[in-house]
Amino acid sequence: METLPISAESFKVGFIGAGKMAESIARGVVASGMLPPNRISTAVHSNLNRRQVFESFGVKVFSSSEEVVRESDVVIFSVKPQVVKKAITEVKSTLSKDKVLVSVAAGIKLKDLQEWSGQDRFIRVMPNTPAAVGEAASVMSLGTAATEEDGALVTKLFGSVGKMFKADEKMFDAVTGLSGSGPAYIFLAIEALADGGVAAGLPRELALGLASQTVLGAATMVSKTGKHPGVLKDDVTSPGGTTIAGVHELEKGSFRATLMNAVVAAANRSRELSQS
């Protein structure tokens, strides 16, 4: 039977799971004006604090996940990987082919999501923690029955908390190694830059402010100019100057190779965990 399209004008979104990621996405959707809060819902079973958080910006809070599913056209499973199977099977009887199902659980493959739910209209999304500040790098892969229109709708939803990319699911371990784990690498880099500033004589607060803004500015230049990072690096590296002296030290310390190795190691670990 033909899959019914979701109405972009009237659709409702429900979150199974009321944690930080669900909150970040819900807040982003409301702040962007894509959906009013009364078209978003979640379920809180006992944690009064989480209920208050969602109700504070107008999201409907039910006492059961089944109510969320019945209320929603797009159902986002935003729970930890170890409980996603339980979360899906608990609401399986209320799922249908008329709903778009989304999972943000790391390491859980589409074939398992579709098997547990009995539904093929599933989309797997891999966001990262900067979703909390509206700057996520998210990647999605469509399930068997998910349409391009479904993908466009989910792209808009997650676009409210950052950028969405599309990739074949077989690439998701590599995605985990880069964008999933990547924020931690950059936090380390910012901390190290700030420590370097302190070592060179700067006050701690100033050093940290300069380090974080420098990383933000450099990333924005790559994103907005479309120039290759190597070209941008060359633009600021004058002959015999200060920058090339610093770059030389980074090269001696295998800076680029270390970052590459970190991505590959995290990707390999993701592959191991998904097979266990």
C-alpha cells in the first residue's frame, strides 16, 4: 500500500525519551519557528524535573510513550542505545506505516530498528553534542520505506539545531569517529591552545576566550568561504613568520597524523561496539 506523505503544514513531532538531545532538538525547532510547541510532545514517567523543563517552553508532556506515538506524525526515539529496543517494542502496537520513525541512538542499525518496530519507514540520524547550542553536525540514512520527502522533513527538523548531511549507513562508523567523537578532540585542542597562551604569559580567562573564539572563527571561515583549509592556512603563513614557526612545531609533533589516527581509532571502536 502506498505510503501517505506527512503534511508539512500540520504535522506533529513526538519524542520517546526526554533527555538532553530531545530537549535540544525540541528547543531548536521551537526557536526556529518551524513548529509551535503545542505540536511537539514527549513522555515523562517519573522525573518531575524533566517534565518541568519541557513544559517551560510549551511542549506537551504525557505520562506514557504510547500517548506520544498516537499524537505524532514523526516519532523520534531519543534514548540511549542500550534501551532503544525496549523503547521501540513498548510502543510497537501503536506504530504504523503512516508515521515517520527516527532514531538518534548511536550504533543501532536500520535493519534492527525496522525489525524491532515492524516498520520500514525509519530514518537513522547521527547528531553530535553541539546540537545543544544549535551547531550540530548530523548525518542521516533512510530506511527501506522512508521517502525523499520524509528525509527532507527530517532534514528541516534537525536543521534547526545545526547542519544535516546524508550518507549511506555503511559510513556511520566513520561518521561516529569524525563528527560523533570529534567535539572531544576539539575541546582538547582548545584546552591545549589556552594552556599555551598561559605558558606564553596570558591570563587564563583571556587565553581560553581567545582559543575558543579562534577555533570558532577558523571553522566559520572554512564553512563560509568554501576554501580548502590548506589554502586558508597558507594565507596566514608568511615566509619566516610566527605562524610557520608554530606550524613547524605541530608538524614535528605529528599533529595531523594524530588527529587522523584518532578518527580511525574511534571509527574502529564504533564498528566493534555495533557488532557486539
